[in-house]
Amino acid sequence: MSHSISLTVNGARHDVTLEDARVTLLDLLRERLQMPGTKKGCDRGQCGACTVLVDGRRVNSCLTLAVTVDDSDIVTIEGLAEGDSLHPVQTAFIEHDGFQCGYCTPGQIMSAVGLIAEGHAGDDLERIREGMSGNICRCSAYKGIAEAVQDAARRMAADEERKSA
Amino acid sequence: MRAFDYTRPASIEEAVAAWTPGAAYLGGGTNLVDLMKTGAMGPAKLIDLTCLPGLDAIEVKGDGSTRIGALVRNSDLAHNRDFAARFPMVAEAILAGASAQLRNAATVGGNLVQHTRCPFFQDGISACNRRDPGIGCDAIGGDTGSMAVLGWSQSCIATHPSDFAVPLAALDAVIEIAGPNGSREVPMAEFHRLPGDTPEKETALEPGEIVTAIRLPAEAAAFAAHSRYLKLRERTSFAFALVSAAAALVIEDGRIAAARLALGAVAAKPWRVAGAEALMVGEPPSPELFARAATAAMEGAMPSGDNAHKIELARRTAARALARAAAGTPAEMPALPASVFGDPAHA
């Protein structure tokens, strides 16, 4: 039984026919839509490398069946920068050395974007660490990651204030 | 993963009608899809419930009860300000479970029907009576650190992994169910089942039935000023409980007027003992009283392997949760919910 779905990824509409309902959103992105930025780590929802935003919420794309995201709006790491202008979270990860090997980084960054949008952690380092616990970094760059998220949260809050002033 | 048919019904009636033996209902998928990957589960058909209308609201009803639709996502419930103010230990328990990504996807109904994290069940290969009735139990004699110390049987020694279910049990939640034979309600105390000789029957749900809502009675909100969830785990975040406790008190004129205590990760269901609660009523809060209540709550505990330490750990966790509850619900959610760390004012 094949399933036709339609979804938006980073602003572009995609109509996809799934021959098999077993395809995860992660595999759809990487293998059908040629967007390998989203990484496959554990493939079991334990490492966070596959984190993307679905309708603005961060989720594990490895545990999300593609057939269930019909009509959804997806944002992946490929959708954050505007041309050569990096997203503030991307900039902060570079400035704070928030990675070593880089494999978990797309998931870390997408998770951080989700965390900041949720607004429950503010710029409190303890709450940021807790809010980022779904993203494992085996190089253990956690100190830089937490500081990068804190810095990005501050910068984005200041930008918001400037815009609304 | 085994191949399956997929269907997305538009109403509860359609969903129930779509059910056939071997089918499974799909919510957020955070547990089911994982188990389908390991091979522990292989449904022939997935019935996606996430588009059913009317099941994603949190409402206070005319009788003062609070009704949580089964499709409310865990994170949305925990961060709902009104809900968290009325039922702080429920919010704290949810935020102590899983990761933000999983809480964003997981539904509250799915949380209740999630399966044990017993590794011998999950791997799809080991002998497991819960997965393949009658085949045996490889957990017995295995690594039993996460296994039960209460209510287990020779068929199964697994625990229920939900944090959310523990305060729900303490607060006398009621589970609303729809199915082929109509709608009914089951008290939380009867929803999860102890293994006995039929560990494969994990809940009170009959074949084809769906959890549609969780209701907290009006009197559950009376505990808001003194209720805490405390969870011991191998790391501070994103880990299942070794043991946990939900403790809630009503304190009037320096004495306990009402008490609730439920323990998590010690059995195949949240563990609640009426006598442990009753002995606190009328007494002033004290460490000695809470130790006695905790001991009463763990009465009859027996190691199911090399896990006798869990009995003492659970006693201490229950007593400490009661002491935290007596100290008062914190004005804001702790940075590390339900943790022994980072909460000095309520240590």
C-alpha cells in the first residue's frame, strides 16, 4: 500500500509517494530529499542527532514515521542560515567551540533553536543543560554547547527587544 | 521492522472500527516505533490516532475535575500554567521523564500504555513472557537493577517505566476508555496490572480499546501547596527511574489532614498503600513519621534478584519526597525537576 504525502521542508513544498509506511522522517530527509544534514546516531530516540522542528517543535525524526507528517512544516539544519548569514545559534556554536567531531552538531543546534523558542530555560545554564539533555555529544563538548546556547538565547532576546522597541 | 498497513481515522468510531487483531494504535510513536525497530513488536496495522478531533484539550469541568485529552502532548501538559499550578507534582513528574524532544512528541494517553523498559522485553530476542506468553523470563537471574521488588511473579519481574503514572495514581485519577463495546472508565489503581500468570496483559484495556482521556477529581487540587515528585536515576536527566515517589499532603494547623504517597519503578504499576497514607493523618509532619509511612508503603517488598538495595532506596526516597512535600511546593519548577540535586531549599 503506497501513501502520498505533502510536506514543507525549509520552506519548499515536497509531494512524496511512500511505497512503504516504514520510512522514518529521518530517512525521508536523508535518502529521498537529499538533505543529509540531519544525522542518524542511535536511530532510537536516545541521542538527539536526528532532531528537527516539526510545526515548530523539536522532535526525534528517527522515531517519526514519514507518513504521519503529511501537511507538516519541517525545519532542518539546512534551513537555518539565510544565504551566507548564519543563524545566531550556528554563530554561537562556532564562537564557543560547541563541538569537536561535529556529528551531533546539527541535532544540537536544532534542539537549541527549539529550546530557545519554547522559552522555559531563558539564559539559565542549569535549565539549558537540562533542556538539552536529549542531545548526546560523545566528544563531550557540553561546556561549549551550553555556553553557546546561553549566548544565542541572550542575543536573540536582545534582538527581539530591539525589534519591539 | 516488519511491514504494516497504515490508516489515519478521522473519529474515535472510525478508529475502533479499523481495529483488527494484530493491529496497534499509534500516538506519538516514541515507544511503539522504537519497539517495532527492535522487533519486540510487529503490528500488522498501525491506526494513527493523532488526527482524532477533540482529544487534545485540558479542561476544568463543572464538577471541578480536570480532564486531559489523551492526545495532549506531555510537554504541553507540563508547561500549561493553570494545570501545573493545580497539580505541580504531575508537571514535575512529566518534566523528569525522557527528553524535551520525546516529551514534545509523546501523548499522555500513550504514556500510560507504554511498555516496560525491561531490556529482555525490549530486545525482541530474549525469552520474555510479557512479549511471548509461556516462553520464559530471561530477566530472572539477569541484571535486576531496574526490576521489581513488589508485586512481581515467577512469570515477570519487570517494572512500569512511567513517571507521569505515579502522581496520577496518588491523586486517584480516572482513565476514560472507548472501544468496540462502548465507553467506560477505570480507576488508575486498576489500570495497570501486576503480572501474575498473565504478564502479557499489561493494562485493563480490552482488545481494540483506546484511552481517550485522563481525569483528575476536584479534590486532587487540594494538595497543590504540598506536593512533590522525587526520582532517583543513574544520571540527573533523561534516564528512567531506579525508584521514584510522588508525595502530597494537606497540612492544617500544623497537622496532616490528608496524605497521598505512590512509588514508581518498584512494580509493574504505581505502588500505593492505603495504610501508609492513613498513619500520617492527624499527625504533625516529622522525619520519624515519614520514615514510618515509607516503611509501611514498602511492606512485603522482596528482591527479585540482586536488587535488595532498591527496597531501602525506595524507603528513603519515599520519606524524602514526603519531607519535601511538607516543606511546600516550590514557587517555580526546579531547574532539575524531581532531582536530589540543585534544589537546596527543598533538600
